[in-house]
Amino acid sequence: MAEHELRLLSALVLLIGVGLFLALPFVLSIGSVVFLPLVTALLLTILLSPLADRLARFGLPNVLASLGALTVFLGVLLLSLALILQPALSLFDEIPEIANRVGVRFGELRDEFAWLAIANEELAKLMGDTGAREVVLATPSLLEEIAFATPSVVLEVLIMFLMAFFMIEARVRLRRHLLFDRASFGSSVKAARVMREVQDRVAAYIITVGLVNAGIGVIVALGAWALGVDAPIMWGGLAAILNFIPYVGPLAMVALLGLFGIGTAETVWLGLIPAAAYIGLHTVEANVVTPSILGARFTMSPVMILIALSYFTWIWGVPGALLSVPILLTLTALFDHIGRPNLVGFIFGEPLFKSDVLERCLEDEQAGPSLR
């Protein structure tokens, strides 16, 4: 009877989890003005709380320590944006000329592979394809879309930083609430473990990956300067920021370097040298440098990373892509303590949660009297 009850409870938990997974994107997308700043503020709180604690140890009041940690983050962010945007604005006037050169280069490639177009036309005639009419829909221009989106973006950014400040300032009270307002000492120990693990894992990951990406940016900037590419600092900053987005970010960087190189070089093959050099650099970084620095503690399944990337990009766009891995790390740290669902075993008749979760909870409960 107990086995049937456990099976029924596991089925209900699985159905509720699947329903939440399917319904959550629509709720988070519709309420992005609230939920996106909230999630970002939570991650900033996890990242900046250790810095605020260090500043508080120097005798600063909690409010000033929290404000100082947030100010340091803002300074680094604004400096990074300035290094990218200032050279980008100077290259803005050259975009039409670069686009024309790219068109000429692709025209040359099309002439070289004209036989493919002829073969395609002959195949279309054999299949009876008469060609369809092309319908062009009028859409807002890029400047109009930016103008419409700017007030909402400014509002979300202000809300995010205000939330982050108040959360960082309230971190001490939150810790006391989590530790001392529990019903048993074992629950307090478990809450302390979860809070410490989430903070250490997310903060260590973001800081470590940030340093690695900064090194990538420096190497890309030096390589762009050595190859004679315009605005090497901008390319280094872009490489550092896009490398925070797994898989998609490096692919976008390769595409940008390839298009810019083709548009500025004398031949197509010379224009592809910067993109090829970046591919080699990213291959070494992704397969040798970053795994050796992060180690097994931060190893995650590429499938889970891609699922999180597509899931949160679908909900929040580019900000969701940047937040996908930290959110996945946070959820992984939580599941390591509360137990991961046994989805594969559940299909074959096993409980959804393994018995070691219950044993771990009993150990935490028994830890209270022994520590007292």
C-alpha cells in the first residue's frame, strides 16, 4: 500500500512539474517587466554579497557596503560598454561601404559557383516549380524598434538595480531568517548548506568565467591589432561578452568577424583569417583552458545547457541567454541538496525521488542533537 501511495505521489509531482515547465514561459514572458529584473537582481545579489561582506569587514555600514559592491559592478559594466560602443560608433559610418564590399565578394563567389544555380533552375523545371509570388510585409525600422523599446528597457534596468541594492542590503537579515526561524536545528543546517552552496557555486562560476573571458578579449584585441583589423578593443570586448553565451555567442562572433573581414579585405580568403583564428582560440579555450580551471564541480551536461539556453532565450531573448547558465547552476545546486528527480527510473516503475533524499533529511535532523 505504501508503495502505491509513493507511486501516486510521484506521478502527481511529475505532472505538476511538467505543467509548470510548460506554463512558466508564458507567465515569465508576459510579466517580463517584473520577473526579468527580479531574477537578474537575485543573481546579482548572489554574486555581489561576498564583496559586500568584505567591505563590511573594513568597518563600513551595511548600507554603504551594499552600495559600494553595486557601484563596483556598475563601474566594470559601464567601462566594458564604453570600450565597445565608442569604437563601434566610429565604425558606424563605414557600415554601408562594408556592406557593399560584402555584396561584391559574395557576387564573386556566386559567379564561381554559377553552375550550382543553373543546376537548381533545371531541377526546378523538372519538378514543375513555377515560382511563387513574394509578399513583403511592412515592418518597423531598426531605429523605430529601438525608440519603442528604450523606455521599457530603462524601466527594467532601474527596477533591477533597485531590487539588487535592497536585496544585498537585506542579506544579513535574510540569512538570520533562514537559519534561526526554522522549526528544527537540522532544517537550519540544511538551509545553511543550500545557501552557502548556491552562493559559492554561482559566484565562483561567474567570476572565473568572467576572468577567462577577459583573457579571451585581450587575446582577441591583440590578434586583431596584429592582423590590422580596425577597432581591436571593440572586437576584444565583443569576444569577452559573447563568450558568456554558450555555443551561440562564439558562433555569432565568428559570423561578425567573417563578415567584417570579407568586407574589408582584398579577397574572401584573406577576410576569413580573423574568423579562423578566433575558431582556433575558442577551441583551445572551450576544451582545454576552461574545463581545467572550473573542474568537475561546474561540469554540466551540454544538453542541459542547450535546453536552458533555448528555454530562457525563448522567454527573455538576449538577457535570458546571458542568465541561462547562472540559473541552471542555481537550480543544480538546489537539486543537489533537495534531491534530483529520477525521471528515467520513474518511467520503469521506480519512485520519482530516490530514498537517499529521505536519508539525507534524517541525517540533517539527527545532526541537531549531536551538535548541541
